[in-house]
Amino acid sequence: MSGTLVFARKEAMEILRTWRIWVLPGILLFFALTGPLLARFTPEIVGALAADQLGGFEIPTPTYLDAYAQWVKNLSQIALFALIIIYGGLVSAESRSGTAVLVLTKPVSRSAFVVVKAAVHAAFFAVVLVVGTLVTWGLTAVAFGTAPGSALWSSALVSLVLGELFIALMTLLSTLIGSNAGAAGAGIGAYALLSIAGIWKPLARYSPAGLGNDATALAAGGAADVLWPVVASLVLMVALVALAAVLFRRKDL
């Protein structure tokens, strides 16, 4: 087995044996389990707790699309913040602890070190997102009696691209910035800038800035032209990880 495959296996085992196997899956599973039920019963809950304050206003009857919208909202907000915080030290943590030096004494290049880390954790996020979406889909069918899959899965896949883009970004930031908190802060700043950029429609149409709005529109049962935002995101992912690999090759350990 090559050194790169051994290192990939080591990264996967670290996910399974450390806190990472609990935090991100726990967050997404919580929202997958609670989102459809909250969407279904929110009118009854609000009516029971605040009927007098509503003044006769009737809350619209929820549909399965409300459950989908809740799931995608959580993916594009809370899940992204979790990714940014969790992966603030994706590369720098091993550099500081000295583990990276030990790994690089094996037949693993510096470029492979960075690329494998990004790839393994991107795969981990993809698996967690798919499982969470399956749970959301099943519970939505139970709660509403119907759950067509196209709106949910199309919006979830767009959210997946957005999440993978932020993993690539955090790979670069954790290579550039030695502090977990510093890299996470820069990641949150990037998230804010991307959200603001998404307001400008020409930029949102042809760049990753449009992914969040596109996912929301698809979850609501609408249409969205996601081709260029997805293509731009995939190209940017490759560029970010490649730049991280170049910088890591030049970094003193």
C-alpha cells in the first residue's frame, strides 16, 4: 500500500476515533430529526402559546416544502459555521503538534498531505449530508404524508457543493494561518463576504455567491440556474487546495 493511501486511511481512522465523528454528524442529525417535525407542528405550537397575541391571524398551513426549506437553511448557515470552526486547524494543528513532520518522513509528499486531508474530510461531509438528507426525507414523508424528492435532493446537492467549497477554503486558511481561531475567523469573514456578494444578481448568477440562494429556491420548489455557480465552485475548490499544497511545500515545519 502506498504512503498516500496509508495516510488517507490514517485520516479516516482519526475521524472515526476522535470528536469529529460526533460533532458534525450530531449537529446535522439533530436538525434532520427536528426540522420536519417543527415545520409540521409550528402552527399548533404558536397557536397554543401565543393565540391571543396573533389577534386572529391564521398561520399558513405548512407543507413538505417548509421542512425542506428548514433543512437547507440549516445546511447553508449552521452547518457552514460548524465546518469553518471544526476545520480551522485542518492543516495547522498537525504542523504545530509535530505530527506533520513524522508523517512526512514516510513516503508522503507535502502536496499529498494537503490534498488527502481535503479529500478525506470532503468525503466525510458528503456522507454526513447524504445521511441527514435521507433522514429529513423520511421524516417529512411521515409528518406530511408526502415527500417528493426532487426539490430536497437538488437543493441538498447544491448545499453540498457550498460546503465542499468551504472545506477547500479552510484547507487553505489553515495552511496560511497557524491559529485555529484565526483561520476560523477568516473563514467566517469569507462567509459574510460571500453572503453579501450573493445580493448582486450578476455575480450570483456566475459565481459561488449564488449557491446559497439557489439552494433556497430549489428547496421551495422553484427553479434555479445552478450550472455556472457549481462549475465556478468546483474550479475554485481545486484552485484553493492546489494553492494550499504549494504554500505548504514552502512552509517551515
